[in-house]
Amino acid sequence: MQDGSLRAYPLSGGDVSVGALKDYWYLNVHDNDNGHIRGIRLSHDDRCLITYGGDGNIFTFDLWSKEELPKELKVIIPPPRSGLEKEKGTEDIRDPDAYTIEEYKQKKECERKMKEAEEKKNKKREELSALRQDFVFLLQKNQELPKHMQLHREEFEMDCRIFEELDRQRLQRIQLVQKELAWKNEKQLIGLQKLQTQFQDSLEFTLTVHAIQSNHQISTYSLLTVSEKYVQDKKHKDREWAVLKEKWATLKETEQAEEEIPRKTGPNEAEMLETPEVRKPTTRYIESRHEKIRRLVEKYDALKAKIMKRRAEWHELYKSKPRDNYENSKDAEEIKEARENIGCYRLKTATNYTLTEDDHISTEKKMMQLAILEDLIHEMKVNMNKEIVSLRDLKVSTIDEIKCLVKEVKSIQASLDVSEHLRIPLIPQLQPDEVPEKIVEYNSDVLLKFKEEQEAEAKLKEPLEGCPSSRAFRHVFLQTPPVEEDHPMAQAGGASAVVTEEQTAFEMEKAEPTEMELEILKREKIKNLYLQETLIKKIKTLVINFDAELHLLRHKKLKMDVQMKSAGLRCLTCCEELLILKKLEIHEDLLEEQICALINEQEDIQSKLKSYVAQMEDSKCEIAMLQEREKALYASFKASLGENNEFADFLANILKKEVENVEEELGREADEENENEEEDDEKPDLQTDEENCGSEDVVLDDSICPEGCSEDLFLNTIQLRQQRIGIEKALAEEKKVAADLKKEYDTLAIKAKEIETSLDTKNRELEAFQWEKLHRLNELYVAVPLRLHQVQCLVDGEMPRDFSQTLVFTNQSLQYLQKRIVDQRNEKIMQREIHKKAKEQHKELLQDKKEMEKEIKRLEERCNHLMMEKFGRLVDFEAVQVHSVNIPMEQMKVRIMEKEYEHFMELKEWEERIVVLQHQLTELTRENTSKLHQLNRFCQEKHQLETELESLMAGQGRFEGTRSADIKETARLESRLVRVTCEVAFLKEQIDL
């Protein structure tokens, strides 16, 4: 069925008709919407009916026959109800949150299981409660027993591993809870860190350290914590500066290493360093030839190295020779740098005061100065705060030490009489302002109390004037921490209690002491009095030393306060200067942008000018090349004519046809362009002759070769004319291009001059603006704290009322200026002496140079004269020395001799081996011959013995009784025969081998 219902029809016999299907059982077992029945099957024994539907459920029904059906379980089919048409149909459940039948069943099953589990838990809890009561009863009963009969607590433990397992399980549960709460814990921790970073870490606590015996005190500076971004930027800049320093140091080290590197070893030294090969055994003659070649090679290498060294020295010498107009670049750069950065020592208010590049003040420079100044102030204050904190730590350690000493003094006074007690100094205490960080400290107790108060406030919900939780929270924060067991005061209290207990016990057991005990007590008393006095003095010394340290640091801080005030005034001045620079920054940026634009334009024009110059040079080279080609063409034509050629004029006219017109056009173009080109003075003789005879009109047809003229010469002339016309056209084009380039170059040169003039004007404007800016900055009033003994500008022994015409110098600056004046005078005198010595040395060097040139010229002439007398010509001695011996040929000769000697030795060895083998062959032949003779003899003896044996065997029938002697003889002969047979076989084997 589609609605998940099941119908069963009762059928009787084989009656299957429509009327028999009126009665049926209807059972809705599957889901109405999604539980349509997919299949119905019977079991293998037809006892069960199985249905499965689309809702995933499977239902099983038992099938009973009429005999098996119990009477009480028989189903009575109810009659159909009447009035169903009037009844209202059941509405479907449309609530999406409503349970389905399956979900409802599952929920009921889950509730049932939970209920059973709770019942089991309660049952177990009751059992555990009963066991606990029994255990407590046993413990009480054990306590009631006498002490010697009581059982120890460990004896009640049945197995100690149970508690270990419980501890392990508890630890696992704790770890599990920690893992579950890890994310929440981390979230709360991050929130706390953010709050601390925003409110607590942005401020540093103001710490005040008090003296112990006086009212002096010293406080730290109130500072804001430096932001992380500022710290990172500073670290980045410091890292860049360190990298630059490291690179500079590495560059210096590399230069020094290059200067200290020795010259490379020559080829001869490299050969000497190589491991020599093992020489073959040679004769004395070959060794001598080897030695001779080695000496020649060494001599050749040494000579070559000497020549190369001399050439390199001459090359370096000529390379290092300065020009006549030489100027040391380093000195020129230093002079230029000194002129640019020497500065002006006039007053800044003077009209003729000049500014250097370093004196130019910009907003960035001023902001950098201000940042550096604030950084230095912050650094000095931080260092002072660290010293004050270390002083506070010293006070804490001093108090701890005093507490220990007081404890020892009290323990000593416990054994002394009250009248002998000295007054113990009071233990110093830390003031609340000495430990300000405790204000923000908290513990679990404080947090729990705060939570309780918050909950109480939420319950009351009444507006209060002041929050009690915050007051309690502040009260708990400000209260002193509880005294721990390890605290010195607690230990001192415990020690005093122990001492009093010991004293009371001693008084209870008091007895009459002996003389020895009295002496010991007396000594102990003296020792205790000395220790008491020493410890009290030590306490006072600690207090005095701490106060002295505080006084010294306080004096240092007072001096630093003066410096900080001066630095603060300097910061104010820098801020005022920065405001002025900010106002003037717009005009300065405008001028700098204009100057940058002019510089860029100037650079572009300079690059274009360089390219035009290069193109003009190329054009000149091309024109010169074309002119050379034209000269070569005329020369080839003249060479092709030969001497006394009757058609020379005719062929010259053919070659020169239209040449005059082209030259006239080029001349007109040159006049129009105002260009003076250099004309080549060297003209072919043929051209001049043809010009001289140009007035002669020869009426000849240049298209037909005349009679008697060589046709090849005529055609060659025509080809040369075509080449000449092409060359002249290319030359005219190149000259035109060169003229255009010259025009553009002149135009750009004029424009470059204009830009340079405007750039100079803008630079002067910027210089004037810088001077005006400096004048505006000089108008600011600067506060300079001075003492009366520092004022040396006195008028009639009194201080003037107007200080406008005075200058303020620090003592260090004034001393430096005075010292610099003396140094400048001394340097001036020293430079004059150096210049004078240099002039004298220059004169001496010029004189030596002239003398050396004369000497060199004389020696060259003498050398040439001697070579002409001896050789008849000039000879290159270096080439002669280098090529005096053919070293490869000598080496090949030696190798041939070595090979010959090796072959001779090898033949000798083979001959000796042949002689030895011949002797061995002779010996073997002789030995084999002797063995053959022996074999022959043995064969004859064998034959004889066999004959005797046969004769003896034949006569054996006649003699029945053989004597013992014959038997022995027969056995001997048989054994001899066997031995001989073996020897014969052995000899045969040797002969075969």
C-alpha cells in the first residue's frame, strides 16, 4: 500500500472472487508519508510474514492456522461503524518540530535506558554509602581499642594500586577538563593581555625610594612606554647601519688582502713544485743529455721570465707616468669637498653668510633631529630609572638581611640577661610608593571575592553611590600580603617561640651548676655579648651604606635634571623651528620640483647631444670613406688606361660626364647651408689634365666604342662612370644628413645653455630662500641657562644690560676654537714648507729627466753602432735569446735514444733466456736417453726372468717334494718382477711427459 498500511483477507478454500474480498484486516504499521511498502515475503516454513517499507522499517508477523490459534487470542472483526461520513477526518501534523513515530519511539527508548541507568547509579550509591558507613564504624572501633592493639591506617588498604589507579584516573579527568577549557582559557588570556597592553603596559610606574635614617627620597621619571612600531623602526635603521658598517669593513679587508697578495709563482717555480715522475734507468749518456736539456729549459724559462718581468716593469712604469698636466684626482676631490663643506665662519646674521650643503635645513632633517633628541632623553631617563629600581632592589635585599640579623640578635639575647640587652634597631619597612606594581597584582582570593560582590550586587539591583566590590577589590589590592611560612618575620617569630619554650624548660629543670659549667657559661656570655654588639653594628652599617648610595644617586639625578631641563628647552626650540619650516615647506618643495625638472631636462638634452655627436662622427667617417672610394676609382681608371693611350681624353670625358654638373649642385647646396667642408688637395693627375683641357670640344659619341679603342676598356670606363655617379649621390646625401645633424645639434646646444641659465637662476633662488629660512630660524629666542661665573662679557666690571651683541659658547667649544686657531697656523706653516720642498724636488726631477734622456739616447746610438759593426743590421736580442735552442727537437732526440736503449736491453734479455732454455733442453734429452737405456735393460731382465720361470714351472711335475729354498727363490723372483714392472711404468710416464 502507498500509505504504509497492510491488508489481510480471510479466504476459505479456493473461493477467490470479488465478494470474498469484502472482509479484511487493516493494519497501519509503516509511515503514512514515506513508508509505502516495498515488498512482502513469507519465510521458508510459511510461518512468518515479513514486510519492509520506504521508511527503513521491517515488520514481522506470525501466521497461525485455525488449530493453532488460541481461543482467547481469536480476533473478532468488529462491525463497521456507522456515521463515519459525518465524523471529521484526522488532521495531519504540520508542525516541523513535532516528533515522528520513529523518533518518538527512539526517544521513549532513550528515556527508558536513562531511567534504568539512574536506578543502577542510585543502587550503587546506596551500596557505596553502606560501605563507607561500615568503614567509618571500623575506624571508630579501631580508635576505641588500646594503642598497642590499634591497626595502622596502611593496614586498612587492601591494595595500594587502587589509589594509584584512582589518582591516575583523576589526573586524566583533570587533563581532559583542561583540554576542554583550553580554548576558553586562551581567549580570556588574550583578552587580559589586550587590556594590560592598552592600560597597564602603556605606562611605567613612578617609583619613589626613601632613605632609612633621613627624609631624603628619589623618584623615577614618568615615562610613556615606547611603541612597538617605533622600536621596530629603530631596530631596522640600526640593522641597516650595522650592515653598511660591515660592508665597509669587508671592503677595506678585501683591499688590504689584495695589496698583500704576493706575485704568482712563475712557470719554472710551478714546475719545480710538481711531484717529479719516477725516472727510468738510462745510461750515463742519456742522463747527461737529460741534464743538458733540463738546464737549457731552465735557462730559457729564467730568461723568458726575466724578459717578461722587465717588460711588465717598463709597462707599469710607463703606465704610472703622469701626464704633463696631471693632477691628483684624490687631491682634487679633497679640495672640491673642502670648498663645498668648509663652511662659513661669519655670523649667521651677516648678509654675506654663505650656506653649505650640510647647512641646508629641511623638515625631514629637523624631524630627525627632534626624534634623535627625544630618543636620547628617553634613553637617559630609562637608564636612571633602572638605577633607581636597582636601588630599590638593594633596599629589599638590605631589609631581608637586617631581618636575618635581627633574628640572630634575638636568639642571642634569649641566652642573656635582660639588663645586658642592647636596643635592637628597628627593621626598615617598604613604603607603598616603593612597590607601586602591587596595585595591579591579584590572586585567586581577590578574584573570588570580587565575583561574590558582583553577584551580590546583581541580586540587590539597587543603585549605590559607590561600588562595594570595587572598594573591597582596591582594599584587597592595597593590603599587605599574608606572612608566609618561609617569610623571615614568620621564621623570626617561630624562633622566638622556640627560644621561650627552651627557656621555660630550662627554668623547670634548673639545678645548681658546677665550676666548670660556670666557666663555660661565662665564656658563652662574653661570646654572646660580642656577637650581639657585632650584629647590631653590622645592621647600622647596612643602613648607613644604603643611605650613602641613595645620596649619591640623588646627587646624580639632580645633575641630570638640569640636563633634562636644557634638553626640554632644546625640544621646544626644535618644535618652533619645525613649525616655521612647515610653513616654508610648500615654497621650498616647489623650487626643488622645478630644479629637479630642469635637471632631468638637462640630462635628456645632454644624452641627445651625445647621440648627435656620435651620429656626426659616423657621418664624417662615412664621407671620408666615400671620398677614399672616389680616389680609388680614379686611380683604377688611370691604371687601366696605361701609358700613351690615344683614347685617354675621350675615355676621361666619358668618365667625367655629368661630373661638373654634380659638383656645381653640391657647391650650391654647401653655400646655402653655410657649411665649409674640407676639400681634398690630392686630386688625380688625370682629373687636372682633363680640367685644363675642358675647353676643348671633342665631338665623339660616348655610346659607341670608337675604332681602335679596346672594347673592354670602354665597357670598364662605362662601369666606372656608373660607380662614380653612385658614389657622388651617396656623398651628397651624407653631406645633407651631416648638415641636418649640425642644425639640430646647434638648436639643442642653445636650448641646453638656456636650461643651464635657468637652472643657475633657480639654484640662486633656492640659496636665497635657504638663507631667508635660516634668518627666520635665527630670529627665534633660545633659552640658555648660564651661571654667573660663566659670563665673561663685562663692561666696566659689570654685566651689560643688553646682550644682543654677545655670543654664547660652551667652554668645550671655546677651547676647541682656540685650539683650532693654533692648529691652523701650524698647518699653514707646515704646508708652506711642504710646497717649498715639492718645488725644489720638482726642479731636481726635471734636471734628472733631461740628463737621463741624454744618457738613454747616447746608449741607444752606441748599441746600434755596435750591432751594425758586428752583424751588419739591427738585431732583436730578446728574440735571439729566446729562440737560440730548439728544445722540442732535443727532447725528441733524447726520447729516441731512450727507446733504442730500451729495445737493446729487451733483446739482450731475450737472448739470455734462449741460452738458458737450450741448456735445459740438453739436460732433459740426456736424462731421457739414460732412462731409455735403463728401460731396455729392465725389459731384457724381465724376459730372462720369465724364461726361467717357465722352465721352473715345467719341471715342477717331476719333483713332488719341493724344497723350501726353491720356494723362497720363487717368491723373491716374483717380487723383483713386480718391482721392475712398476719402475718400467714410472719410466714410461716420465718419458711421455
